[in-house]
Amino acid sequence: MDSFSLGTHTVGRVGFGAMQLPGPGVFGPPRDHEQAIAVLRRAVELGINHIDTAQFYGPNVANELIREALHPYPADLALVSKVGGKRDDQANWLPAQQPDELRADIEQNLTTLRTDRLAAVNLRVFGGHDPSAPAEVDRELFDRQLTAMIKARDEGLIDGIGLSSVTVDHLRIALDRTEIACVQNAYNLVDRTSQPVLDLCIEHDIAFVPFFPLGSGFAADNPVLGHPAVVREATKFGRTPAQIALAWTLSVAPNVLLIPGTSSVAHLEENIEVRDITLDDDVKTELDDAA
């Protein structure tokens, strides 16, 4: 199965995440502007029709690069963004969770990307000190946030509503009110704390888009790419550890969509090859047990 539904769109199961296109720390201009443009154009050439971005990547930088490289957009390209956060002048990640902030950010995404509608927008829920950890439910705020997202969809600004960094409780509350196009939570070979959320997405036929599928890009070491089982299988099959880890992530469930990011054309081409990697049963079982 090489595609899955993302709300009203059908996309390839390997997409592209724009988070690595801005400068270090997802802040400021890219190290190599022309290379960033080349990566985006090559992604579309390779058949990628799902690009994940956010106005606060840069800020503004990722969306400006996407517009420069790809506008006017291919008819089948699903542009997906997220709202709920912002950056300050010191590159800190800050919450922007109030409904009026969500609406303003959706509109800014549309303006910067120069499009009338986005395939989906994820409501990024912030909480605690770990930016990748799901926050506890603030029911009153979450209801108001959902109202703002539903209004944006009903007014035609977005095709689908997504959720990011949420718990099972968030997803159940949201499903009681509206359709959900996708969920983005941290999930990888060694961090499966979002498995209950993935299971609920499977039950409701919702796309699950794991971020940090290769481990956190902000960590000093990488327990996914350095995992002995991953390294061993990569060596055995002449693949990179990243390809093995991504192929395993795709194998978890048919509703899993990947959005690996890179600022390198060669790395992009390496990532897209995972569409053609099939793990045999013994390898799959070993990696399933790796956590």
C-alpha cells in the first residue's frame, strides 16, 4: 500500500517535512538557499505530494522557500501546516494557543504560501517542558481551539483538521465534535509512548504522521539510528540505518505517513527509497521487539 487518505486528499506514504530547510535550530535563513530550493523541486519530481510545514519554521522561512520553489503548486500537492506555536527573537519555541492566534496563523500561512486553502492544518498542543511530549487536556481551552479550527474549515481556509502532540483524550474529545484528518505525535522504534493514539487512529482510519521517526533532531545522541538491531540490519542489506528505521515505521500500520526532512538532495533521494524496502518477517519481528 503506497498511499493513504489524509482527510479529503490521497497522498503517498512518504512525504517531505520542511522543518530542516531553515537555518540551525529551525531559525533564520538556510545555510544554502539554492540547495533548499533544489530539495523542494526534487521532492516533487520524485512524486512526493505531501509537504509538511509551519509558519513558525524560520519563522516564515520554510513557507517562503516552498512558495519560491513550487508556486504555482501541482494540482495533487497537499500542503499541510500547523498552528499553536511561535518563535521569539532568541529562537525560543513559545505557545500561541488562543483561538485568535490560531486563526491569525492559518491566515498567515495562506498569505506566505500564496494559496487559498491548505490540505490540512494541525493544532499543535503545547504543554510542559518537553516540546515533543503530549500535553494534558485543558478541556475549556481545547474546546475553544476546536471551534476556531472547525470555523476555518467550514469557511474553506483548510480542507482538514489535524492534531499534534495530543493524548488519546484529546483525540476522543475532538472526534466527538468533528472529523480529524491526521494526527502528528512523536513515534519511533524506541519511543512508542503514542501507541494508544496510533491505535485509535487505526480504529478511525485517520492518518498518523509520526515526527522524530529517526529520533529527536535536538538530542545529543540518537538511540534509533544507533540501535544495534538497526545498525546490524542496515549493514546486512546494504542500506543506511535511517532507511531501515523509516522502513520499519512504514511497516507498523498502513495509515502511517512519513515526512522525513532534509536540506540535502542526496539525503532526500535516500529517504524516498524506503518506498521500495520490504522488511522480511524475521527482521520486522526483531525491530518490533527493539523497544
